[in-house]
Amino acid sequence: MATYHLPWFKSVFSTDYSFGKADDIFMSWGQSKDISLFNITENDLISIEPCIELVAGSRNFFETYTIEKEKRGKGNSKNPNAGSGNAGNAGSVTETIEASTFSMLAYNFKLPINYSRANYLAELSYQFTILGHETEPGVKRNQSFFGLAFYYQF
């Protein structure tokens, strides 16, 4: 992860590698701005940090296709179904073909509200995600997430 602080905003670039049955790489780039709202007392702070994040990644996965094949009878006299109009047994064969793409996966818009004191930070956040064009069938293209986090530094 690389972070660069400009006077107006913070830029973050990160890369993640997922390994297992399929190896995937994910890259994200985000722009955020830390805005201090107000203090309740001298030792605490309420702030927000709106963020826009773009996530791209590979999609190394296995697509499975089912191919239907018919087994036809020879029509010999030893086959009890011969001549009865039955074409034989139909079976299926599963064929696995590896596919790979690299594309935009999601566009994230985050709005966390932070309460911080000397050693801890509590965060309430909302994230709206628009999934990329190559989403799986049946998956909603727009997603909303609410989060609650607590961080303590020793």
C-alpha cells in the first residue's frame, strides 16, 4: 500500500494478491479528504473522511460447461431397445475451461464519521458500491454497506 498526502486530499494505492484454486490480483486507488468537524471537549474530535475508490482485478476462475451427448444404439438384435424407436441413453459430460480477465470490479463511495480520543477511535461508516459491468448474473449492481469499528492503540 502506498499513501501520498497532498494539501487538499489523501491518495491511496493498494494491491492484494489472492492465492488458492485460482490466483487473483486486485488493485485499488482511492482519494479521500479528512475533514475535522468539531470538538466535544479538548481531548476528542469528530471528523469525516469522504472517499472515492476504484477497484480493478483479475477474474481467474473456472467456467464449467455441460455438454450433452447422445449415445446411439447400434440396432443389433442383442440390444433390447433396438428397433423400438429409442435412440439410446443421453448422458452429460462436464468440461472445465480456464478463463481470465482483468477489469473494473467496483466503484466505492465511502462516508465514515469518526470519534477519536487519545488512544482510541470509533467509526460509523456508510459505503455505496456500484459493481462493474461484468458482474455475475443475479447479483444486484448497487450495494449498500454500513459499518461500525473500534480501534484502540496501546
